[in-house]
Amino acid sequence: ARAPCAHARARARARACLAQSTAAAMAATPRVVAFVFPMASGHINPSLPVARRLVELGHRVHYCCAPPMRGAIEDTGAAFHELARCLPELYDGREPDVFGAIASLAKEHGLGGSNMRVCRLKLRAVQVELQLPGMLRFLSEVKASAVVYCAGFNEVAPAAAKVLGIAAIPLLTCAGPGCYECMVKQSFDAPLEDVDHEVAEFAPGVAAAERINAKYGVTFERGIPKPYGRLEGISLAAGPCLVTTSEDLRDPASEKLLAQYASEGIAFHFVGPLLDQQGAQRSGAFLKEDTKADQGGAAEAGGRLVAETRAARAAGRPVVLVSMGTVVTGDVPQFGWEGRPVGADGKPHGLSGRELCRAAWAGCFDAFGAGVADEGPLLIVGLGPQPDPLGDVVAPANARCARTLPQVDLLRAGVDVFLTHGGQNSFTESLSQGTPVVVCPGFGDQIVNGRKAVAL
């Protein structure tokens, strides 16, 4: 699929909007902006160019995030604050994960082995109650006048902003509000009404929500937020929400959902892919035990791959880029390398991340592999952080395999085809460069983006 002209027009509108807001920001008094993002590379990477620009304009930016993201954060000029140290009420004695500490909380509340999305719904108020004291401290200590945060995985930042009376700006790293409306309908094997009842009757969640409301004046809905697909992390903001796609490519949303957001004062701004400058560090795939990423070595190796890509293009040699993303190559429960989704029967089913990735890599090697390094297409393959990612799959001589890739820089250098998992960042980044894609989706919006690639 190639980028439609409408996508280019949307990028032009986004640049004009950015120029206007930049001019306003330059005239404004320097401010302190907090950024709060989960341990999920696909959610934090689009925020990095925003932080970089704010720093360039003289504002101070403070990130509350996990250690594997530190190098990419500090590369923007922002200050890094370790999530677990800022929020000890949640993290002391618990294991951080992409959703906060949901896996640990699930075990504490007898939900171990349950569908992770159901666990998150049941435990969201339980988790927020533990997070709020630390988040209020963090925002107060850095003297934040606004907080930018992940709209999909974060309810505590806007809740704390509401308590403190500061601006909250959600960043939605999927194709608009309709994305979650679609995902919530395909995430559960049981009927939504049954899941809603199960969540609404989870006593610890109900009790936590009541205590939050009594102490802070912040309300969480009992059961699944309605209309189905509504994100409380957006609703609590009551203002602008940045969306990392073009308006032409947004997922359809029901009138009921849009009307609800409008009644809450939410305005969606479709800004397209947020691409950082050439050579900028990005957060890549990682394992939970990683205390810090080897950003220096990764940046140096990435620069060599970009140079080799440019040389191949100059010589008329095709370039094939392969990346299956950061989640299925990582160790996220039920979605990562050894993970399988858990069904209503409480049992895992489907392919693991390892099986999916190795099948995709093997297919690429079979199609484009050559016995000599400088013959056939140049294959650039991101393998992720696993100790033996390829297993029995043998990489051909013309493949360059690396743990992480400077994906945006490679796409800018020129790629003939991109074999991707179809995550929102990869999908829109390839469209921004007019790069053809082959999508091998794993879960969530990747499946929808695969259908969009076919349609385009």
C-alpha cells in the first residue's frame, strides 16, 4: 500500500498547525511540561519529537517513565524520572509492566492467568488509587503547568491533573477514538454485556473507585466505560487530544461515542505521524530486566545501516526492511514472545510472538535470501531483544540483522518494501514516505491496519 494524496494533504495541515502553535509557544513564558508514558515503545516514541521541540523553545520537560526509555528521553533534552521511584505506593514489591503493574495486581486479587484486558478493566481503579499519591507528588515537585500522557494506558495523569487544576493533553497513538471502539468489541470471547457485568461486580475495583471519588472528586465508571470504546484517560482531560494519524485514515467511530466525547469537551486533532529528527534516539524493544538500553551502540550500528541503505539505493539495489515491532518481540504477558491471548475458557490460544516472528522472518529469507552478501536485495531485519531470536531460522548472507533499527531514518533513506506487524507508528511512518508495505499483524489495531493496507 502506498500513501494516498490525502495523507500528504493531512501532513501539510499538521505542519501548518504545528507552525502556528510553535509561534505561540515561542511568544509564551517558558513553562514546565510533564510527560507520563508507559513502558511501551510504540506509545512513547511519538511523544519524543514533541518534547524535543518544547525543549528547543526554552520550556522544561520532565518525563515519568521506565528505565529502558531513559536514553531516548534524555536525547530530547528532557529530564528523566524513574516511574517506580515516583510511584512507590504501586511499585514497591510489584513488577512493572506495560499496563502499570496489572500482572502483579492480578495475582494479588486472584486473577492470575485471566485475560489481561479484563484484568486491566477490573483493576484500573485499584491501580489508580495506588498511583495517585505519587503522581500528585511528581507533578507538584516539578511544578508542572501541563501534563502530556498516553491516552490508551493512563488514567492517573489526567486524574492528578484534574486534582491540581492543570492542563492535561492526551496523545492517542492509534487511528482515533474509533480504534478502541473496534478493539473492545474484538478483545473478548464472551459477550460485552457479560464482561461488563463481571467488571462492574468486581468488589475491589468498586471500592477503590468509591474511595477515589470521595477523596479526590474523580469519578470512574462502574463496569466497562460507556459507550463501549470510551477511554477514561481521554474523558478526564476535557480538552484537546492529539491523534497520530490523518483524518482520512481514522477508524470509524459511532455517533454515540463521538457525541459523548463532545459533551465532555474533547476535541480530536489528527496530526499524522510524529517523526523525530534525523539520527534521533528512539525507544526500541526490550525485556523487563533491562535496566538501561545500549543506546550509544545501537545509534552507531543504526547509522551504519542507514549508510548501507543509501549506498544500496544509489547502486540501484532493492532494499527490504523487516520489523515485527516491540511488543511481540518483547516479554509482555499474553502478547509478547512467549505470550498467547487467553480466551473465555482461561486457556491460551493462537500463535505466540515467537512463532509469528520466526514465520515472518523465514518467509522473507526464503523469498529474498541470497548466498552472497552483495547479491539480491539488501535485507535489513529487526530481531528484538530475545537472546536467540532466530532459533533454527538461518539468516542469508544478504541480511543485516540487528536488535533495534532506526526505522524512521531507514524509511527516509529509501526502502522498496517494508514487512511490518502493522502497528500504528510503523504503518503511518511508512505511509509518510510512500513505502509499500506487507502486513503480518499480531493483535489489536495491527489487524485493522492490515485491512487498510489492502484497501489502499
